[in-house]
Amino acid sequence: MRPTPERACGACPSERTSISRRGLIGGLVGAALMPAPLAAFAGFNFFTSEYTASRAELEAQIAKRFPIQQRYAEIFDVLLRDPRLTLDARNNRAAISAIVVIGSPLMQPSAVGGIVSVSSALKYDVAALTLRLDQPRADRIELQGLGGQDAARLQQVGGLVAQELLRDYPLHTFKKQELTVGRKTYEIGAITVLDDGIKVELK
């Protein structure tokens, strides 16, 4: 018995093409109907339950809030600008170095500049969804053109103000939708400082 045309065709090219197209379209439609991909946001890896922010990303966020300034003892104005972020993976700490300018009408010259470096542990602010510096301390401050007691006094002023300005300083703020996948909302757990980024646990 001769096969019918339908059976004879079998997997003819036109039929295979049609099936292939239907499979592709079906796959695209299915993907569109699925929940947001597990790696929908940069830095997130929901397979390993981690989020990582690179040093460059964090530094860009920090720079947006500078320069910052504060008056001390109604005599000195302390300005911090041009911040740079350093990460200490061994001690799980982050450090911000910045140009510091201390000014006062009682000084000659009226302003001096230098470099200040403040290091800190990190903490997570649950209410604000924000990764912050925790109890920063001034590790180094160098002022140009000063020596003796004047230098020591202004270094102390600059260090104290830098610590205060950077206390609870925000490094990264999450959006609520970033921490929500499907019906699950993730919380932030352990914070780990890497050589070139900061990683947080998603739990």
C-alpha cells in the first residue's frame, strides 16, 4: 500500500521549520510569563544567595555625596572632597581617603590642606535598606606646610571631624524590589569585604 502524502512527508523541511518556529515562540512566551530572572539585577546572584558591589560602583556612589563640610568648635571649617575607597579584605574593613581642607580666620594662612584616611567596619541598616560605615576612625591625616603643635592640633581637629562626617555613611542602598523575587523577600546577612568589592549574604 502506498503511503499517504501526510505519512510520506514525515519530517519534511517545511514541517521541521514550522515545529522549530513554534518551539522558539513557545519558549519566548514561556520566558516572558516566568517570574523575573534570578539574576535580574546587576550584582545579584540568587543561585548562590549573594550580592556583590564592585569597588568602582561603591566609589561612584560615595562621590555623589561629596564634598561634605562641618564646623568645629565655632572656629574651624573642615571640608572633605575627592574621596577614594580602599578595601581591606584581610581585616574586613573599608577605608575612605579624601582631600581635607581646614580653614579658620584665626589661622595664618587662613586654610591648610592635606589628606585624611578613615577606616571602618560595616553594618546593615535594616530600616533604610542601606549598607553603612560603622564606627569609623581616622587612621592617618597629613597636612601640608605645618609643623609642631599647630600641626598636631589641626590634625586632631581634622581627624575628629572626618570621623563624625563619615559616621554611619551610606555605601549602598538597596531598592525593595531588588530584594524581592517572586513571593520571597530576601534579608541581608553577613557582610564580607573583598579585594575589589563588598559581598553580602542574601537570606
